[in-house]
Amino acid sequence: MEEHPEIIQAFTDALQKGMDYVQTHTPEEIAEVIAPQFAETELGTITTIITRYYEQDTWKSNLIFEQDSFDLLQDILETAGELTTRAPYEELVTTEYAKAAVK
């Protein structure tokens, strides 16, 4: 990250572009675009799944990994017995690239 921040930023920008697309297109449009990645699944099924995500308001609008989400993830891992030591948010997470991608 220190040696090639431009690569990290370009990748993050591309991911954000996908998230922006999801926010501005219908489930039907999204299903059409991603259908080739799920060749074994009927378009109607893909559309139904995407519609369900829309109705549940599942998708975030950006990639910024906030501390409350980080803490929730650690809570889940801890409850599952997969985490014995919690990691400090400030030492593990950087949001600079995601914040720049949103602008």
C-alpha cells in the first residue's frame, strides 16, 4: 500500500463504481449484467435474488468500513469461537482509499 497507493486507489475506485451502478440501476438491469457470471442460474432467479437484496436494503452505498461494522464483525467471530483476541480498528483498517473513491 505504501509503495503503490495509486494501484490501491484505482482498485477501490473500480469497486466503488460497481457500488454506484447498483445504487442507480434496477434489479433487472443488474441481473442482465451479472448473468454471464452465473451461467447455470436462470435470469429470473438472479433477478429475484437481487430484488430481495434491494428490498432488504442489503447493499451499502460505499466501501467505507466504519468502526461499528468492524466491532460487529469481531462480535460475530468471537461468538462463533473463531476470535480469541480483538484487533484494534485503528491499526487494522484504513478508510482513506474508500473515502477518496466516494468523492
